[in-house]
Amino acid sequence: MTQVTRRDAIKLGAFLALSSTVTVPFVKQQKDKAQQASLATAEKIPIMCNMCGAGCGLYLVRGEQGQLYVEPNLEHPQPGLCARAAASIQLWNHPLRLKKPLKNTGEKGNPKFQEIDWETALNEISAKLKDIIAKYGPESVVFTYHDFYSWHLPLIAYTLGTPNLIQHASCCHNASTYARMLVLGAGGPNSVDPDYERARYVIFVGRVLNAAMGMVQRLQKARESGVKLVYVDPRMGNAAMADGEWVPIIPGTDAAFLLAMMHVILTEKLYNESYVKKYTNACFLIKPDGTPLTEKDLGREGTDYVVYDLSANDFLSYKKATNPALEWEGEAAGVKVRTAFLLLKDRAAQYPPEEAEKICGVPAETIRRIAREFANARGVIEDGWWTSKNANDSDAFRVALTLNALVGSIETAGGLYFKMGSKMPASATAAADKVTTITGGTLPPITAKRIDTQKYPAVPHVFDAVLDAVLEGKPYPVKALFIVGTEPFTRDVNTEKLKQALKALELVVVIDVVPNDSVDYADYVLPDNIYLEREELADIKWTPHAAIQLSHKALDPPPGVDARNGFWIMMEIVRRTVPDRAKAIGYTEEYADYHKFEEFELLIRNKCIESMAKAWNVSPEEIEKNLEEKGFHIFKYWTPKSGPSTLSTKSGLIEIYSLRALDYKDDPLPKWKPPKYTLPKNPDEFYLVNGRDQFVTVHAVWTWSVACLVDRRVWMNPKDAERLGIKDGDLIELEGLDNHYKAQARVKVTNRVREGVLFAYNRVGGRFSKLITGQYEVLKEGINVNMFTLSWLEPLNGSTGLNSTVKVRRVGA
């Protein structure tokens, strides 16, 4: 077992940035002579970190002795530098980095790899794809991926003819995305976010603040003004150690805690009444069947929703009422109606703090105090990203968004903002009549439906549905899977089911930088570039402003590494499989020349810039200049308002009573539901929760500085340890209560985790690939928390439960 002393860890932490320094020559991407001359003397190259999905703005810097290191681009709208970015050069030159295409001549799960050349690999993969598509149709092919290449993949998949782009979101943000859709008509996590610079009081529910370091930089301005931060989480994360109040909560009970806060705010009239009346549908009149009263119900012309106007003493369209009643009940159109606000009060009344305390373990007086502080400060509750994983979390985020609305903290200073889009065009759009691509080409329509949204219609990207289709052949068979820059074994639930599906597939292709565990189940493994080796134009995610950035190519792969741009890899597979479709979008055989491919990339980049320049009425030259010199371009700045303009909800308002939920036959109001996993009952049974901090992503943990710094032990509260006779550093065995999976790990006894709860970092331990060798076998230590889970998914949105429950016994010192 590899041992890392505390002294070594401290030294590594103190010199993290220096530990990422490597002395190598710069290799610039080919540009015109003027650009080459400019870059030849540059000390800094603007880059976008892709060590996680945040995409913070950095510089790759060349020191006087030729050494390379990264530093934050402080002028960037989202500057950031965490341990992941600092260690990225170690990933670039990693000893176990995939160097050549590999072909598995053994069994899936027990591989025997042989190196092959690129031409052989691409041709063999394409030949297998042709056979699969001929037998089962292009929809039998699935791409799963992280944020890397997410902009490119519609072009790739739609050219091949499959609609199946199934990302990682169900194990990341589907719960909060569903909530944002129901309440705000918004989308993914960066579509809405707190106005950190002006925040007065911020509550993070299970939130990993350090996942996007650019947000931490923005929050610093609020810290200088005395913002209070509250972290509601079963374990105390690094951010909570440094600043704010930690509220240790029982896992899976976030919604009950927040509903109790809502009860206090409503009963003590701490809400912003004028805001609620103007910007929400709280005044809508709801009929006994749960649907809102309309003009049509009253026998009038029009279909608008109706409120009771106190000034007019009559029922009016909500668009025309000047003084709508917030609390009104009576008879209309022959039935009894009540305002949505009254229904919300009734729902919150089921969770008074004393009852919520029994559910969530947070004292009633603490709930009351936080509710009052939050309301009086007009605070904001962060809307969710990679967060609590209990398969009941969407209701918690619905409550969080509703609380923000009640205190007037949506699209206002210090509240939630709606991110302004950059108007960057999609790489490809699939419509009913045709597929349109960024290159100007068109393709016949794709008639097959996405495999995941047929089972989980509300929010896409539920990978568990792919496993079902592989194993059951329904709604149609899936036979080929491309795993691109992601790792299902540390990402998804029910890993035994995953193993069965991977073995059943006819073709599995992994495109990655290092040998994550999926390579052991792959037929082919193709070495990818890291972000330092390719150019990428992208939105700036975690800023309210409309802005884009260009990550410049700064390095070639190190000597001996024949890695290729994943975009080129996938386009070449597509071209060799369906050449006529590739030709229709302008991708031809000439781009098989890897260096010639840069012209295709430049074509796409220019098309994007031209489109945005036209949309914003600015010159392409101005955009290009800023991208080349600063690494970013801002089209428009966000400024706080008094509330949101028309939203994409059915009413155009903030919907505290969700009309879209009615369409899905879901409850229009949030409530707490217990998690689906077995709850601990005996003294040796625990909740097993997981999370991240600024160290952890699937690729960052491969770097030696992060591998040494990240704790692979299982955290246990001192009271639990004393009761079970367990000491710090002891070896314990964990057994899943639901699937009886067993694994061993060392214990860290710490008061940073709630009593009755165990914590382990997600994506860190329990790796098993046979390609993990030497000192990096440290990655095999600890546990993979996903191994203890089954397929616990929320209906409609497929949000997964990565938390579980385990039985613990001591097995050694």
C-alpha cells in the first residue's frame, strides 16, 4: 500500500502550483505570420481549464527557464485556479497517459491490449459500425460524454444519424435542472446562478462551492461586504471550514429543512408581498382538480389564467389585474377555488420546524433562526449543480427556488440572475424536416427518438436508460457505445448493471487521456488530447454576462504520445462509416490528414464568430482581436433588475405552483419524500454520502499532486468511532445494505461529518483498471461509492441516488 505522510501532504499543498511546473518548449498552433510573430514573444497563452466542466479562464505561462505553469486570467469574467488546474500539466505529461490506439484481444473485463496504428483502429471501428447500423439502424449507437466536446457532439452524432447523445447529467444536475424548468422555465445549472458579487446571505444546500473557482473569486467581493454563508450538508466541505456556518443535516432530508424554513417565512409574513404578487403565479386561482381557473371557465372570451382583483371586486385576467388577491378563496364557475399561495401555505404547514427536526435532525430553533436571517437579509439559496444525491432532490431545489421568489431574490441584486446567452450557434440542430449544421450543410431528419427521454421525458441525459436498452432491447436495441472523456464507473449508479451492459455491447470505444476503468471493458481505446493541446471556442459559463472565450492551443502531446483531437477522431469514424452524410456537411476525405483538419476547425470557428457578430451587431474582427489577445470577448453585461421579465414557464411568471408539473402529472407543489435506499437502523449501519472539493474530478485525481492530497479514507464521526471501538486509521469493511457489495478502506475519524453518516470522495478511490500500474496503484485504495448503489432514479427526470447505506465492521488496525 502506498503511504503518504502528513508532512509530505503539507509540502505538496504548499507547493501545488510549483509541483505542476514542467520545462518544455511551447508548440504554437499554425496561424498567419502576424499572429505567429505576436505569439512568438508571448509569455502567456490564454486557455480555458477543462479539468472540470466549469471552464475557468487561465493563462499557460512560460517562465524564464522554459518551465510551464498556469495562473488565473484575472481580467476574465470567470477567473479561477484550483488544485485541478494547477496539476493539469502533470496530466499532460502523465506516465500512464494513453500513447497509442489499443485493441482488446481478450475479454471485456479481463482485457489483453495490443497497440495498433490510427488507420487500422479507425477502419476497424468504422467497419463494425457499418455492420451494426445495417442491422439495427444508427439509433443503436450511443455517445456518452462529459462537458468535453459537448458542443461538437451534435454535429458528430447527427451526421452519423443517431439522436443518442447521453451525457452525465442524471448523476450531476438533473434534479436542479428539473426544478429550474418547473419554477423558472430555465435550463441547466449555469442558466441561473447567484449574483455573488452583491450577495448578502447565501445558503448552499449540499453544494460544492469549489467546483467552479471563478465563482469563489466573484464571491470574494461579497465577503468584503460581510456576506453570511450557510452550508447545509452532512459533511463539512473545505469551503465551510474556511468561512460560514455549517448545518449538519441527515442525508436525503433537504426538502424537509427548506419547507420548514418556508413555513416560518409564510406564517411570520417575512415574504416580499409586492414581489410575489407581481412576479409569481401565487395569485392564480386553483380549482379542485388542481388546474388553474381561466377566462374560458368563466364563459368569457380568452384563455388567460384568472385572479381575483380586490380593486375591481371581480375575476380578471392576471395580465390585466392591478390588485390581485394573494390569499383568497371562494366560488367561481360553480366550484370552490383557492389561490396558489394558500395551497403553498398549506403544504409548508405540514413541516413546522419541530416536525422537520424529527426528519432532518436540525434543531427547530436553528431552522427558525436561519429562516428569519435569510428573509430579513433578502438572501439567496444557490440553485444547485453537482450536489446531494438521494434520488429525491428535485423537490428540495423546487423549494429553494420558491424561497428565493418569496423574498424577492430572482433577477435582483444579490439574488439569482438569469445568465445572458452569447448567442453562440449550435453545431447541429435536428428538426422534424431536416438536420442543419454549422457548416451550412443539411441532412435528412432523424426519425428515431432519444433513448433516455422515452423513459424520462422531463429532462434528458439519463444514462441508466441506455443500460436498460442494452440489456432489454427496449424501446430499441443499443449495440455500440462511445465513451468520450468521462468515466461511467465513477459517474453512474449500479455498477454491476453497467458491467453486464458493457459486456453485452457489440462495440465499445473509449476516447480518453488516461486509462479510466471503462478501458477494461472496451474493444478499442483511443488516446485523446488534453485541453492544452487543442483550440476550443466556448461560452463562459459561470458569469451573468454574455461572453465567449477561446482556449488557445499551447502544446503538442509530449514525446511518445500519439494522441489526437477527439473531434477529429470521431469525425473520421463518422466519415469512414457514412461518407455520403459526412460529405453533405462538408467533411471530406482531405481532412483525414490530421494537420489539414485544422482548416475544418477554423471554418467552424469562423462560422460561429460570424454568426455571433451578426447577432450582436459587432465586427468579427473585434471579436477575433479580443479572443486572440485576452482570451475572451464580452458582448453585453448583466445588470440587476427589480424582477424577471417574461419567463419560459407556461404563465411567463415564476411558478410557485408549477403548471408544467401538471402536464407531467407531477405534484405542482414540492414536498419531502424519503430516499429510496434502505435507511440505517442498527448501531453498525450508516448513511454513506459522497461529494467533491476543489481537488476532485475524474481526470484530476490521476495527477500525482492531487493523488497524494485527496483523502481516500472514509470519514467517521468520533462518537460513532468510539461506540464501535474504531480508531483513526483502522481498516474497516463496508457492506451495502441493498446490494451487499463489500469493500475495505481506512477510517478518518473527524467531527467534519455528522453522527450516523460516513463520507467518501466521489471519483477518487477503488479504481480497478489493469492499466493502472506502479505508484499510481494508489488510485485503487479506498472505495468507489458508486459500487454500493442500485438504480435509484427519480421518475420523469432520472436524477440518480449516489448515496446509499452500509453496514460497517472493523477488520484491522
